[in-house]
Amino acid sequence: MAEYAGVLIIFALAVLLTGGMLAIQLRLAPKRILQEKLEPFECGESPLVAPRRRYGVKFYLVAILFIVFDVEASYFYPWGVVFRELGAPALVAIGIFTVPLVVGLLYEWCKGALEW
Amino acid sequence: MDAHGFNWHVLMPVAAVAVGSLAVLVLEVLLSRRTGELTPPARAASERRLALLLAFIASFSLLIALVASYVLLLAGVDTAFDPQNAMLRIDGLSGMAIGIVSMGALLSVWLSSTYLMALHINHGEYYALLLLAVTGMFIALCAENLMLLFMGVELMSIPAYALAAFDRSKLRSNEAGLKYFLLGSFASAIFLYGIALLYGATGRLDYAGLQRTIDPSSTLAMAGLALLLVGFAFKLALVPFHQYVPDVYEGAPTPVTAFISVCVKTTAVFVLLRLLLQALPDLAGLLRPIFWLLAVASIVVGNLMAIVQRNVKRMLAYSSIAHAGYLMLALVSETPEAYGAMIFYLLAYVFMNLGAFGVVIALAARGRDCERIEDFAGIASRRPGLAAVMTLFMLALAGMPGTVGFWAKFHLFESALEADEVALVIVAILGSVVSFYYYLRVPVEMYMRDASEEEPTHASTNELAVLLACAGVVLYLGFFPNARLPGHAAGLLDVLRATVGM
């Protein structure tokens, strides 16, 4: 178990640091409470409205596109760590993985999905 | 084989359709951008040209896959992509399966093009999604690892959900897509849970490893297997996992229904067959009663429910449930002859079913489907040719001698009899007799009722070509079921038996 001591220390430090920062800003920060500030944050949308109304589908589109490239990046990182050991086959594999995504980007660009 | 020991030619069919799908997607978006400033007639003409070009590219990539699978089959190839790591393998079974699926997809593409133009449906995405689904099917068919199998099945299913909802302005199409998506993803989750339990029990995901380590006395492994079978039964549309089928088949655009009913079912059967042969041969006695029950339930429920349908697409949906039930006979009999007969049945089903849906597509008036049984009244006087081929396909689906449907059922029932499954064969034959009633109602309507007032529509050349090809195969194999394959010494039935004779 001794080799996990570092993880425990980092965990404790993280709790201390974040907790400390929160405690400090509670004590020191100036507070001017307004109606808008008390509302839950909804990405610029008003949180309390009647349902069944039209809303911008753009948020949804951007979120989907973000997730696609987020997942892509999360595959690139492990590959980047070990690509020297894995060599040419891994390079080909990541190429096969990337090309359809680039084609997808080209497609959404030409279709105007990136125009706000 | 290159320096790392990969056999790249194994990827040929998968790569052909995957590249074709990307090419269609990009070409559509690049070529359709300039149509904005054209006058409406010029714009319609340019859209038609683009649609034809995309259909040609899609069929070209499917044709490459078809030829590649046939060449690999003739050469008797049995190769894994990575010999050190069981993942993707082309052998006789997957070569045959890829051939049948790509034929079905090829015919679906040419059934789609005019229908899509009439509905003003976007073509690029349609063909790209169809090819992506076919890519997933090929991966699932070649997989010899449960994880890769799951990837393939998902890649097949997700585009199929989108295709079912492709007629965006129609409420029923949306409903079909949503129902297919919700129930399908539920089935996928069950399937994945089954894989997880099997992995937990055996520690293996590859078929060969599973065969060595699976233990029938382990509750965990058997629970996993049961969940896996539920997933398969869903994709195969077997009773009691069939609830989504009628709604999806009725609501989806008719070419999509044709594609789903033929290609998804073929893939599911082949994948299940490979899993049974390579991973679970020792559990045959355990699985037989399950398949027996599924077969009887599907044959009875499918045929009885089809009788009361007033909508031809819905009737064909229930009939496809019944056909899935007949296919299960082979899994109960478990002889190489039965498996060969099952593959022959699938081959016949591709042409019979695509033909039947093809006539429904060809009769579709502009923007309105001809799908109620009353819509077929008097078709024979207006469109005698279409009425004749529809009668042929209906008789073939029912199993009339002289069509391929008869031989498909004959060989399947014969091999089941040889395996002493007398009760099951009696149920299946009674089901076939019942099916004559609802299949023949369409010809009765076409030939013996008066025509309605509607003006005749015109089927397009490519629809007629597909219908002629299907009718030709149904008749030719109906008279020569063991026809010699081009480039091959043995007859078709013998080749099919040999692909599973392990």
C-alpha cells in the first residue's frame, strides 16, 4: 500500500486547496446579491419559462460537435504517450481513426453547422 | 502480409463500403453547394444528376465488396486480419454472408433513388448512412470477438435508426425512428450486459477462448448467454421480442424497410450462426429448447397476426417475423445440411422480400405510398407487369413450387425432419399453409377487384431493373436450386453446405 501514499497526499492537498480557496473567498469576497445572480446558470437561457416554446437548437449542435472532438482528443492522448513503442501499426490505426473524423468536420463545415 | 503480420486483404470489403460512405458524404456536400443560384427546373435536373451519381458511387463500393467477397470465397480464404489477435476473420461463412448482404444493399440502393427524389429527401446522407450500416454489418459478420461484434452491431443499428426516421416531415416516420431507437438501444444494452457477464464468468471475449472456457454449470455464464440471446432475438425480430417490428416497418420509408428487413436480418442470422458454431458448439443441447420455443412462437404469432393486417407493409412485417421463425428450424436441427438450407433460405429471402417491397415502392404515387390492401385493387388492369411480378413474389414468399421460396422451405424442413424435429416441422408447414391466405390476398385484390379512379403512376427504369433481377433470380433458382456458381465447380447448395461444414 505504501506506493499509493502519493495519491493519498495529492488527494488531501486537492481537498485542502479547493476547500481553502472556497473558505477564503467566503470571508473576503464582496457580496452584492442581485436577482440574476441567484438564478441557476443555464448557458444564457432563462431557467424559468413555460415549456413548449421554440428554443435555439444551436446549443445542442455545438454540444454534440464538442463531444465528438472531445472523445477524439481523449483517444489521441493515450496514443501519444505510447506511440514510439507501438510504431507504424499504431500510426496507421490512428490515421484510420482520424480520417473519418476529418471528413465529418469537412461535411459539417460545408453544411454550415459551424455558422452561429 | 506486411512486416507486422497483418493480412490487409481481409479488410477489403469493410474498407470498400467505409470509403464509399465517406466519398458519398463529401461529394454531396461539395457538389450541391452551387445549385443555389439556378432556376428551379435546372436545379431539379442538377439534383437528379447528383442523386444518380451518388447512387452510382454507393453501388460501386458495394459492388467492390461483393466481388471481393466472391473472390475470397472462390479462393477458399480462411484468414484472420491479425493472426496473433483474434478479431476480424474472413472465411467461407463470412465471405458468403458479405456477398448476400451486399447484394441486398445494392438492390436497396437502386430501389431508393426514385422514391427519394419523389419525396425530396436528401440523398447524400441517405446513401452515406446506408453504407455505414453496411460497414457495421460487415464488421459484425467478420468479428470473432464479442467486443468487435458489439461495435459492428452498433454501427449497423445506429444508421438504421436514423434511416427509419429519414422522412423527417412525416409523423409516422419519426415515430418509427424513435421506437426503433429506444427499443433497439435497450436491446443493445441487454446484449452488452450479456457480453460483460460472459467476460466476467470466463475472462475471454474471443470465440475460440470462449469455447474453451465456457462452463454450462456456471450461473453467471448462462445468465450472460441468455442476455446475449435476447439481443439477437431482438435484431432477428423473433417473438416475443418482435413488438417494434410492425410499427417500424410500416412507418419507415419503404426502401428503408426493405433494407432493414433483408440486410439486418441476414446479418443477425449469420452472426448468431458463427457464434454458435465457433464459441458455443458444446452448449447445443442446452440451447435447442430455447430455439425451439422461439421458432414455434415466431411462426405462430407471425402468421396469425399477418392475417388480420390491412396494410401491406405491416403484413410483410409480420411475415418477416414468421420467416425468422422458419430460419430458427436450422438452429434447432444443428446439422450442416440444415445450416446450408438456412443460408439458402436467406439468399432466397433477399430476392423475394426486396421484390415484394420493390413493387410497393414502384406503385407509390408521388409523395403517397400505395400500402393499404385496397390500394392494390385493379392494379392488374393498369399495370399488368407489376401485378404479375408481385404475384410471383407473393407466391415465392408463401413457398409455391416453381419459385425459389419452395426450395428454401423444402430444404429447411427436410433437414429438420432428418434431425427428427417432426413436431416443429408440422408447426412450420401449418404456418406456411396459413401464410398462403394473406399472401394471396394481394393478387386477389389486384386481379379480381375493380380499378380505382387514380391515374397510373410510372415506375422508373432502375426500379423495374431491380424488380426484373429479383423476379429472374426467384424463377431461375426456383427451377435450378442447385445451379452451378460461376467460376465454381460445385452447385450453389453444395457450396452453402460446405461453408458451414466444419
